[in-house]
Amino acid sequence: MKRKILVLSVLVVVLACGEKRSISKQQAPDLSQSIRKPAVAGKFYPGDKDELTKTIDGFLSNAKPEKAKGMITGMIVPHAGYEYSGHVAAYGFKELEGETVDTVIIMGNSHHERFPGAAIFSGTAFETPLGSVPVDTALAKAIVGSTDKATFNDSPHILEHSIEVEVPFLQRVIKDFKVVPVLFGNSGEDDFRPVADAIVKNIKGKNVLVIASSDLTHYPSYKDSKYADARTLKAIATGDVSTLSGTVFSLESENLANTVTFACGIDAIKALLLIERSLGANEIKILKSANSGDVMNDKSRVVGYGAVGFFSERRGDLLNKTEEAKLLDIAKKTVETYVKTGKEPVIKNTLPFLEQKLGAFVTLKEQGELRGCIGRFSPTDIPLYQVVENMAVAAATEDTRFKPVAKEELPFIDYEISVLSTLSKVSDAGDIVLGRDGVKVIKGANSGVFLPQVATETGWDMDKFMGELCSQKAGLPQDCWKDKDTNLYTFTAQVFGGKK
């Protein structure tokens, strides 16, 4: 049996199990302002913000994936209507709760058009009922510039659901992220290979997550779907493209009744396998599998779904959980030893990643209240673990806003560490993203810093955030950030620890 490509009319959207609903051309999202408006809100998922939030949160609360050892770097999740596949998709997105991700590349296969290579959305934002998510235009341009198999082409994105339905889930589990929407054109060629190479080239060392959006079997019986999906997922779990291709070819030759495809996002999945292998993913976990027959009475024609997670020791240049725990232990032991004896303990580090010359802030809190916070940017003389050691002592004894920490307070102190990126100068405050960026202002001999989490914890808007930074931290007028003689710098931070 030849592989059948699911390229649907632009007037039809397939939800699941053959159910179809019409969308007129007049209902297509307007891309004239470079913001991709929702195409399937109210169809594939609730169009009301509150109902959508409740629906996704319900799926997430019921998802209980077995935790992997590493950090999630990629995933495969389904894209049917939430009532059919949302409970499966939640098993993938659940792995992202509490994570910080800068950019998510979402790849799928077009359900409406056929074209060579991959089409990347050229606009500035993707909108859902939960708000707008900015497009990482710099990364998108870099990918397009790295291969002639990827082009800016908005047409396939206008009515496409496979990318759109993943965005609300992302909005509920991570904050302040960007997206790069990528659609493959079902050309039947190996165009996914150069596109995957271009993505790897431009995301190595960066905090980027890659998603392949795909359902599995389409329209066989419940029994045949379970059989075929199990084989496809087993092949995916090998991480090998040729194994997956061979398995799909073998399944096609069996002519399972009513089956038109075994994975509608096959090119996206293959690209993800190549990307994850290049990035060093060392664990692939099948998190959940089911089909529409599990939630519907009709088991004669079903669509299969699977959630698969790809895990590595780290994502980009982030610290892993072992390294985070080590730094928190260093901060705690250092403060306790210094407060009790007046001397710092001798710290031995056995984790090579902590030898990097990175800046960090150590924040102490007592019963939820700030008790000290001091940090250092971009050291050139000592490694990260020693920066944390030094800043922990400083936060406990040298923050002029507070008295030094006393022995009797030690049992009640919580430790939070922010490992910093390098400073990047920005031309004006319009380049600052509250919640994602920390900010440093410098004017003359005065300077002040707010960590990224300050905006999140206070709920301040830009005027309040920058005004307090200028007046409270830098000792300057509240509107100093608007002065052309004030230099503004941004940075990001990996924040961990906090309340026990």
C-alpha cells in the first residue's frame, strides 16, 4: 500500500474520526498585521478564555507521567480536538510544568497544502484566546538562512490546526516564551533532513524546546489502531529515522482496513528524531498512548494518539537538577557555617559544569520575606560555584537593607539562586520583556539591578518596574530609564530553590 498523504481542502478541517465541519474562506485568520489569529478556537478547543483554561488545567491535573531523569528537550504530542486527544497531549506538556523555556519550535505537516520543504510563519505573533505569543523572528530568519528547503510562507499556516492547538497548552505550563511555527509540505522527499540540520545549527547551546505535532493512525478499527500505534511508538522510541520509516512501510504493506496514514506529521517526527539525536537526547519515553475510541462509543473508525518525551542531561546551557541541588547545598552550608563560626567552609566541587565563569545572585528569604539578596555579573576570576559561595555570605551579612542573619534564624531561611546570562545592552525599554528579562540600569556612578522574577512576584507594569529600579535600586530619579544618558542592559536567569 502506498503512503497516502493527508492534504485536505482549505474548506475543511478534520477534527477526529472522520467528523468534519466547514470553515468558509471568509473565516480565515487575518495575517495583514502579521499576527496569526486563531483558526480553530471554538472548534478544536474552547474559544472562551476561562473555559479553555479550565479544560487544559483539568487535563494537566489528571496527567501522571513517570518522571524522566533528565531535562525535556523535545516531544511528540497529538493535535486533534481536545475532547479526543487533550488527555494524551497533557502527558507531554505536564513535563514542562515549572520549566523555563526561551523558544518553542513547533513542527507539523500541512493538512491543507502540498509544497516542497518547510514553510515557516513570517509574522510576529501567534494568538489564542489565552493571549498572544511572540514569534522568535531572529531564530526563524536564521533557520531560513541556513537551508533552501525552509522558506517564509504564511499560506499553509492560515487554517492549519496542528500548530495552533499546541500553543494554549504551552501558555498554561510555561511563561514568557516565543515560538517558531514550521510546517512541512508533504512532498514525499527527505526535505526534513536539511531543515533538521538548519534547526540544530541555530539552537545548539540555547534554551529551545522542539515539538513535533502529530496524530498516529487514521481511521482503522480500535483493535488495529492499538496494534499499529504500538509498533509506530516503539520505532519512535529507538530514535532512529530508518527504523521508523521501515516500520511504517511494513505497516502499510499489511493493508489494515480504512487506514490512510500511520502518522500525519511523519516529516515533523523524523525531523525531531534527527534534531534530538544531534542534541544528545539520551532517553526517549512513551508517556501516553490512546485513541479516539477510548473516549467515544464508536470503535469502528478511530484516530490514534501518542505523547513521547525526549530527555537530555541539559537543555541548551541550563544547569540540570543535580547541579541546581549542588549549588543550593553550597549556599546553605556556607551561610550556616559562616554565621556560626565566622569562617567559610572548604567547598569541593565535582561537577564540571559548575566550573564555568557565570554570574549569580543568592536570595535569602525568611517566612516568605526578603532577608538578603546580593549577586555578581560575569566573573572572570572564579567559577560559578565559588560565586554562589561568596554571594551567599554577602547576602547573609552585607546587604545594607538588613541586619546580618543571626544563628537563631538559620532554621527558617530559604535559599534561592539565580544563575545569570551575560548582560546585553538594549536601545530602549521597548526591548525588555517583563518576567523574562532582568534589567540593569547604569547612569554615571549609579547603577541598580532587578532580577527577572521581580516583575512576576510584584505584578508591576513596565512604568512601575523601571521606576522602582531607578529610584529604589539605583538611587536615581524614577524616570531615569527614559533618559538617553542612562544605559539599559538585560539578562536572563535560571532561577531555582526558594521555599522548602
